[in-house]
Amino acid sequence: MDTSITDVNSEWPANNDVGCPPCKKSVACPLPSEHAGVAPMASSSTLGRHLARRLVEVGVSDVFSVPGDFNLTLLDHLLAEPGLNLIGCCNELNAGYAADGYARSRGVGACAVTFTVGGLSVINAIAGAYSENLPVIFIVGEPNSNDYGTNRILHHTIGVADFSQEYRCFQTVTCAQVIVNHLDDAQELIDYAISTALMESKPVYISISCNLAAVQHPTFSRQPVPYSLSPRLSNPKSLEAAVHMTAEFLNAAVKPVMVGGPKMRVAKAKNAFVELADASGYPVAVMPSAKGQVPEIHPHFIGTYWGAISTSFCAEIVESADAYLFAGPIFNDYSSVGYSLLLKKEKAVIVQPNRVTIGNGPTFGCVLMKDFLEALAKKVKHNPTSLENYRRIFVPEGVPLKSAPNEPLRVNVLFKHIQGMLTNETAVIAETGDSWFNCQKLKLPEKCGYEFQMQYGSIGWSVGATLGYAQAAPDKRVIACIGDGSFQVTVQDVSTMIRNGQNTIIFLINNGGYTIEVEIHDGPYNVIKNWNYTGLVDALHNGEGKCWTVKVKTEEEVVEAIKTSLGPKKDCLCFIEVIVHMDDTSKELLDWGSRVSATNNRPPNPQQGGFEKTSKCQYFLQLLSKMPLFFWSSCGIIRSNHRIYLNLIFLRSEVEVCLSTEVHSIQLLSGAYVASLVSNFARAACEAFFGIHIK
């Protein structure tokens, strides 16, 4: 057998068959002329099939795609792989959202689009996956490898010969980017990208030249080495020290509590978190974006900790504790309700996926969350004090009053009935908006899925995510709660759900606008054009597939609709349009909206000469960060009494910068020698940007 490596850019005999490239510098068509125009039967030793095999190996059985001329051949080879299915989406944005939803269920997702016009359409969804720590493998078909470096202008570009625009855009929203326009390193690049996605739990960008997907190469001619990842390990000494100090810290507390955060998913530490809860006896809460990651049937579970809008009695227990362990938290303006959490750093143990910080004290790196929580469970003393306090003060929540006959439906009544639909065979998808707050109050049965996009909060996310999640978890019936404003952004791929036989139940909450925006800042731009939503979905259905729609306005009608969706229409996609008053919102949204509005509308800090002092400090730190690494080894900032102390260690000399209205000085605190280059840099920077003179 000839195993010589052939350059795809080498001379080939002319071939003028229909559907085959006419020029010499191209890949020869593998088909005889009588098959012109027919998709080729992909060989298993091609680049496209290698990529497909790798996707199947890591757990992807569905790729969400939108065809374009640069990715058509690649799609042929993905289709040819046993165990891999292509889900054609209506647009690239929804394909990205679907890969996001798929990754939430399967642990990894994938989407494939064409160059630039497709890539820049999907980038918003990929950015959302990045913010939510989801490994999405984004694949794009790019121009012919012969066109690189030729100064040619191609379609699907911005009209310049530089084809790197898309690549540069994705550098900020993916953890790895590879461009495959040579076969020799294709296997290495693809494996590197997929490995990085799984290791970092972030999206990656894989770009493949359109003329390479069908090309055979010796690297792909035999079964590749089975896919495997080297496991990450904790540093034993660091782990031991972190566990010892944390156990001392928690065992000395009177009323400790535990709070789970969204990064437990990344760390694969959900079971370890529950193990610690069992051993410690502490009450367990979750941050809003971690709902569903801790079993709510656990006897220590006390609800969602979300500051002022927490589950009743949850915030009181958490914020009155003298020690709290947060596992994988994200504290942003939304999760902190406008930075209004009543927490103190000195009382907190913050456990991130690979480090632990104890109060104002040390941070231990190279410590995996899962290892840490499992080891800590063996060291903490059983202390149910806070849990007992919670049980003393707890009063069960009330039940919404039953509506009068033909009374207009209220949102709280709707969610009372949605609660009754939940089982271990369902999953809830909550769209950005008031559904965030109403769905947070649902009590999830064991193994009931729950997803929403809190960090990125892109309206319209839920339609694509519902498509992806339902495709990844056919054993669960997805219940999606979507507002009308969000639905208008991405409605098209309801047709893809019907096309693929999904039996999702969609509650379309029609209240006439962007309700969440109204509560933050009202204006006429928050009112949208009302649609006939059931009529629209009927049009998408168009008599093909299984779909049932209904419009409800009263409690009696919603009860009947739910009964039908769970009974005779259980195998259909069920679309229930719920008509509610535009001002019918949860009390949590009212409180949250006012606090977030206050945060957004904070006045500017006092300016001095157009350049704020804190901005000077930040700018100075940016300058320091650009210095070669061997010049400095650590940096810390301490805020105290309206002063900012900037601690730096230059080589082996500690320098303290005190920034306040009274004192502007730099003092060398150790007698060690400071390299002249660093000293001169520090002197010049401080004098230029702070007016600080070195003593």
C-alpha cells in the first residue's frame, strides 16, 4: 500500500467533471463523472471522519449545524460517522444555544457553521457558554487552504484579504483556537482543542479548510489512539494544609452553614458537597445559579440563598452564621442582588474548582474542590446548630388562593400547577426574566433537571437550550418557561424541535413586554408587538410532526391544558400560551429589580483633574502586569481606612505603596537589593501616574 504523504496543494490532473474543481491546484474529486453532484461516500480515513470519531468518543452524538458553502463537505463526513447525528438549525445563534443546552446535560456539546457569516452569528451563544463554563466544541468550515496568503478577497468576509477576523473575535470567548489548513498537524490540533475544552470546561474554536475534510491521510488511515485525558491531581501537601486549616476554622464556629455555587458542576463535586453536608450536619443552601445541583430533598436543604430575595428564612440563617463555606460561588451584581449580600469575608471559606481561601487568611492553590470536600468531610465535627435554628423559625410558605371562576390567570397560580408536573423524569428550563424568580421557587424532586443562564443572561437563550437539552436527554420531558419578549428573539427553532420529534412542554408567558427590564428601568421600548403565538407555532408545525397548541387565560383552562399535555398529547410538543396581566410579576423580581436599578444608577465617583485616583491605581497595576515575570513574584492589595496599600515583591525586595489623600510614598521594607531596572520603572511610573516620590 502506498503510504506516502501527499501535499494537498500539489499539482493534480485537470478534471472538468460537473461538481469537481476545474483547476489544477485542488483536491481531485474521488467520484467518477457519472456521480457528479452526488454527495461522496466518505472514507473513514479522512480528516472529517477523524473529527467525527473524536466527537463520538467524548460523548457527542448530535451536532447542531447550519450549512454554508465552506462547511458542506465537512458536514457530509460528519453525517457518515455511525453514532453521530446532524441537527439542522434555523440559524447559527440557536445552533450555539442548542450546543449550550446539550452540554449542560451531556457534559459536552458541538455546533458547526460556515466561515464568518456563520461564526459571527454564533459568537453570542459561544460567549454565553464561556461565561457558564460549558465545553462547547465550535467547528467552522473555512476557505480553501490555497487561498491563504494569496491576497484574494473572498465572499463571507468583510472584504479584506486577511481571513483572521473571525479567529481574533473568538480568542476572547474560547479557551483554545486552532486553524486546520495543513493535514500534517490536523490530528494533533483537533485532539488538542477537544482536550482543552474538556479540561478547562470552556468552548473551543476549530476551523477547517473546506478542501481538507474529504482528503485521506496516513494519520487517519487506522483507528486512532483511544481518547483519554490525564486526570488533574491535587497537590497533597497543599490539600492537607487546606483541609487542616479549614477544619480548625469550621470546628471553632458555633453556627456554620454551607452554600453551593454554580462551579460545582465544573469541579464535578456535587456528590462530595452532599457528602460533606451529611458528615457536618450543617444546613445547605444554594446560590440561584446552582439550583438543581444539590438535591432539594436532602434533609439539610434550606433553599436558595439570594440575598434579600432568598427563600424564606434562608438568608437569615446564612447571614447570621459565624462561618460559611461557599463551594464554587460566582458573586456578580445579579447573584448578589446589587451587591447587597450581608456577608463578611473573614467568616467565609471560598472553595473554587482548584483553590481554597480561608477568611482573610491564606489561599491554597492546586487543590481540587472534589478532593478537598471529600477530605474535609472526614475532619469536621458534626454541628447541627444552624439547622436546628432554621427548623425553629421555619414557617411553611402559603399556597396561592384558588381563582374564582373565569378570573384572569395569575402567575403564582400558574406556577402552583407547574409544580405539580415535576417528577424525576422532567427538567425545567427557565428563560431570562421573571421565569428566573418563579422557577427558583419550584421544589425539585430527586433527579429533576434544572437549567438557566444567570451569568450571561441572554434573552432568547432558552429556545435553543431547550432544543439541545431535550436532544441530549431523551429520557426527560423538558418543561420550558419562556417570556414573550425572549421568545420573539429565537422562536424559529421550535420547528426544529417538532422536526426531531421532541415532546417538550413550552409555557409561553404572554405579558406584553420585557417585564424584567420594566422593573429595572421602565420605558416605551419595553413594550413589544403582540403576536398570535399559538398561530405562529401552528404555522411552524405546518401539519408535519406532532405538535399541539392552546391558549389559556384562566386557572380552569391551564389545569385542562396541563392534563392534556400529560395525557393524550404526551408524545407531542405542547405549546401553551398563557395570557397574564403585564404587571403580574413575582415579588422577588420587584425587589431585585429595584436593587439592581440602584446599582446601575450609582453616580460617578468624584473626579480629580479628569483622572480618578482609583483609576490611577488600576492603571498602575496594569503597567506592572506587563512587566516580565521574573521581575516580580507576587502582588496584593489591602484596603483599610480609606487607604489602598499595594504590596509588591520585586525580586526579593518588598515594596509597599500607600495611596491616600495624605500620604504618597514608597518605602522599601526590606534591605535586599532591588534591581535598578525595576527601581527605575517603579520610580518613573509612580512619579508619572501618582505624583509619588520614592523615599
